[in-house]
Amino acid sequence: MRTTPEILQRQWNSIDYKDGGFLQIDTQHPLEWHIGYQSISQKTLLLVSTTDIGTIESSKSMAVNRRKRETDNRWTLSFELLRNEQESVFAILCSDIIEHSRLASNEKEALALVISRYKQWSRLLESQRSGLMDENSRKGLLGELLFLQERIEEGDSALTAIQGWVGADGADQDFIYKDGWHEVKSVGASVASVTISSLEQLDCAGEGELVIMRIDKAAPNKAYALSLNDAVRQISSNLTDASDVLDLFRSKLSAYGYIDLEEYSRQKYYCSGSQRYDVNDTFPRLIRRNVPTQIESLHYELSLSSLADWLKG
């Protein structure tokens, strides 16, 4: 049976002793798992292994402790939550680590998967305390993934398309290719304006375009609806024979704050269309050279209905 966050939360709540002690869970897993409280009210996930675990660094969010038991010479590895404000995501983290390692063929392989997944989570929680992308970030990433998929379908090699996804690396624009740069915005079908979040976002040398992706939440059974995980897996499935490209794609996703959680499969979205606008010298934009030097930063909204003159056919 799959270990879900809800199951873990109920199991933690069933433990009466909050000042130390553990309860074994998920006896069908290749690793021996326990949950409990390492200290007063500090939730902890613990595994027991005959394999030497090796040193693992703690993070600001979690204390990670490894020790060898004198009673049976087995190793324990515990993950203790340090930030109370992250308690809601801790059960998600724990269930994800357990499930990520479930299909391993042996204890050593399962342990390696646990450690690599913990490191992913550790980086994620350092960048965003909630551990989960908010709704706007999910739709934004989905729009960029749909644009990326479109580039590949139109003839770009997967490597070229993914290398050009520079927004994931912190660039001001989302995509830069030989044919120009592209800024992708995901908005609802009825939204009449789009927010430009900086002076740099529409300021780049060469030909450029503003791409509006019309994305809304959808019912699970709606035709052509897809989840964030669906979009990731569609691209990943075409990269199985190119491990270096797949690794690059995964690193871009990680930089965006994404890891493949079950939560990102639950909500479906539907893209009802897109519009592309040519960003040239006449396009109504605020950039460094046309605002007073005293203005350090700003964001503004563009009325989409007023951009007909720059709409591409």
C-alpha cells in the first residue's frame, strides 16, 4: 500500500508519547521505516539499515543524524523537522522519500534513492519554505513547458531547446534562441492584462516576442487537459535515450523549484490557446533607457486588447 501524507499524519497523531519514541510503519518497503518524535513535539522520520549509510549533512530545515546501534550493529538515519512553519510539508516530504525508494531492488539501492531525494528536498526547502510551488508558479512553469514542447515539435533538437530555456537559470527572459528571445506569460482565458515584473523582462537585444499562454484549471476528465507532472513526463519520455539532455532538463526543473511530487498530478489544466506579440522598438514597454535613472525597479501591466498592432498572425 502506498504511504501517503495523510496516512503518515494520522500515524503521527496516534502516537501518545511526544518526548521520544518511534512507531514502525510500512513493513512492505525494502527499508525499515519508523516515525516518531526525537524530542518534544519534533516530528522525525527514521530508517534502519544494515548498509553503512555514510555522512549526510543537515540543513536549515532538517537535522539529519546517522549512528550505528550497539545492540545489532545496524545503522539508523533520522530526519528531524526543525522549522515548525514547515510542518505541513514535512509529511509530504517523508511520504515522497518513502515512495521514491519503494521500487528499489535491494536495500543499498533504496538507501541511495533516499539520500538523493533528501538532497533534492533540502535544496528545495532552502529556496522556498513551503516546499511546494504556489498556483501561479505552477501555471507559469506549465506554460514554459508547453512552449518548450512546441519548440521541440517544430524542429529544434531537445538539447538546443532545453539549453535555450535560460529563465530557469535566472535570466531576465525565459527563452533565448538564434531566432530571438521569448518571454512566456501564463494567464487565464478571460484575463485582459499581463504583468511585466521588471525593467529587464522585455529588454533584450535582437528580435523578441511576448508569448501569452491561456491556461486555466480543468476537470480531470476534460479532453486534452494535463497536470504539471504530465507536461514534465511528456518531455522526459522523449529524452530516455539521451541521459545528458535528461539530466540538463531535470536540473532546469530543480532550479525552478520543481520535483516530481504526487501533488502536482492532482490538478489538471487546459491550455485554450496562445497569442504572440512582436516586441520591437515601437512596442509599448518600459525599459532602462526610457525611464528616469532615479527609478530602480518597477512592475506594470499591459492591456492585451491594446496590443493588436503587434499581434503576430
